[in-house]
Amino acid sequence: MTELAAVKAALRTQAVETPSWAYGNSGTRFKVFAQAGVPRDPFEKLDDAGKVHEFTGVAPTVALHIPWDRVDDYAALSAHAADRGVRIGAVNSNTFQDDDYRLGSICHPDAAVRRKAVDHLLECVGIMDATGSRDLKLWFADGTNYPGQDDIRSRQDRLAEGLAEVYERLGEGQRMLLEYKLFEPAFYTTDVPDWGTAYAHCLKLGEKAKVVVDTGHHAPGTNIEFIVASLLREGKLGGFDFNSRFYADDDLMAGAADPFQLFRIMYEVVRGGGFSSDVAFMLDQCHNIEGKIPAIIRSVMNVQEATAKALLVDAEALAAAQADGDVLEANAVLMDAYNTDVRPLLREVRGEMGLDPEPMKAYRACGWGEKVVAERVGGQQAGWGA
Ligand code: LRH
Ligand code: MN
Ligand code: MN
């Protein structure tokens, strides 16, 4: 039997980090549908993130993306966040929107371009110092489009060299999270395409380097929970970029496309002790056609629901069925938890936290959406098209 009090306690302490870029306008390469009332600067993104945390109670940190969130005074940005009841979370680097990076950034054949890329990563660590952020999150668009375009192995050497320089710069308590992605924007090779490559680099770098699993970054059919189990087992899972996908890196709301997959992932997190270790639960998604704040609240709630179900798995019954080789019973134990309607439990938990049990309704009723539409004119692009 699972102890309900322990389940509730775990749900109360869960923290889901929201991404600053999800609050701004975004779109596909075909069209950005601008929405009224979106933030005009990083400070206003934090205002909106404060609302998500106010109504969910479990979204206390906000990830930055540099240069999208570059400001003159990061201490002021942190203070603004604190005023809104949130903190700055991971600092995401961006070495993919500069003309110099046509052939890559940290893996570029030209040392001068590599220098520029590494300098940007070092700048990000400086921002972490100023904001008190723990995590530097690295994703590289680096790769090649055609066989023979560049030397695959030399690019790995350049990657290792650049990462090592940044790793050395990390302070006490700071970490480097390396994110992999199968393809896009490169279509032939990607320099960090999979968890094996990310893991190999992190292993060489040391304790402070961990792998990030973005749920939208795999080939269709990949068993992501297996990767999660393996990384946790090795002590190398740094965190998640949650989002969901039907086709490629769709960046839809977490838990929208395949809630069962999210449950299976969260079960492996629970099984592997991911709640007591330092796994960061981040969202990385864009809301191109739906309202941004409600979509982020929905995503946070979807993560909570998957987590609640994972926590409800009867571990003893499952272990017994597995030991007996009772395939059907073992599967039934897992499915029982998945098929539980956890919404009443989560309403109860929210009530105990002094929150409205229905975050979506409460947010819609609070008038924030109308207020920002009236006050903010000329919202900022989230960054993809900027
Ligand atoms: C790349 C990615 C990475 C970026 C973010 C905006 O596809 O997942 O995490 O930083 O999108
Ligand atoms: Mn990501
Ligand atoms: Mn992505």
C-alpha cells in the first residue's frame, strides 16, 4: 500500500520550472500569430510567471534564455522575480541565432567562431553568478547537412575542448546541463544527437555535468523512460525539458500528446529516487495558438497529474508480481495507478496549500489576462523569429 500522506507531501514539494520564452509570442517558420498582452520584456515575463506560481503553487522558478532575456542589471531582475514570489532558474545559452554560427558554434571549424561561442557560454555563467542560478543549460544547434561537410570526430574534439573550458569556470554548487537532440536544424549529423553522446561528454567533464532529457528530442518510438532510468542509475540525470510532440520537436503542452508516456517517465523518476536528488523539472514549450499563461498552468497541472499517478504505484505489489513473473499482474499494478483519477487528490493538496483547488478557473477569474491586454502594447517575440 502506498502511504497517502507521503504522496501528498511529495506533490506539495514538487517544483516545475517554467520557461521565460513560453510567455512571449512564438510560432512556426510559417507564421507567428501575435497575441495581445504578451510580455514586452523579461521583467513582464516574470510577472506572468508569478501568476502561474500563484495559482499552481509548484512553479517557483523561471528559466532564462540569453540573449532573449538579456538585461543590464541581473540583480534587479532577480529582485523583481522575488517580488513576484519566484526565482530565476536555469540559464539557457543561445548559440544558434547569429550569422557566424552557419557552420556551428562550439564545434565550428574556425577557432574564432568557437571562441565567440565559448565566450557566450562564459557570459551565461556570469549571469548565473548574478542571479544565483544553479544550472547552465546547453543546447547546441551544431551539426552538418551533408556527408563530408566536416569531420565528425574533429567536431567532437572541439566540443569537448569548449565544454571543458566552461566547466572549469563553474562555481561551487553550479552545474552544466547538456541537452541532446536528434536533428534540426542540422539534417545529416548533429554534434550532440543522443543521450549517449551527452553522457560520454558529461562523464569526462565530471560531477557537475549532467544530461538533460528534452522529451521532444528523440526519434519517434524511442523509449524515453528507459533513458531516464539509465541516467538516474548512473547519477547523470540533470533534468527535463518537458513538452509533448506528435511528430518532431513540436513543443506542445507537456502531457498533451501522450500523458501515458509522461506517467511512465515520472514513474522511473520516482523509482530512481529522482525526487530526492537534484533533477530539475523544466518545461520547454511554445504556445503558438493558445493563450500562454493558461497553457503553462495546464502543463504544470499535467506534470502534477502524471507525478501523482506515478507516486500512487503500489511498489510492493509491483515488486511481488515482478518476482513471481506474473506479467499480467505487474502490468495491472502499473495501469491501476495510471488509471486513477488523481484530480480530487490534487484538489485536496491545493486546498491544504491554501490555493484554489482549480488553478485554471481561478486564473481566468482573477482578471490578470484582461489587465495585461489593456496595459501591454507591442508584446515581445519569444525569440524564435527575433
Ligand atoms: C532546442 C531547445 C533547447 C533550446 C530551446 C529553446 O530545440 O529544446 O532547449 O534552448 O529549444
Ligand atoms: Mn529543450
Ligand atoms: Mn527543443
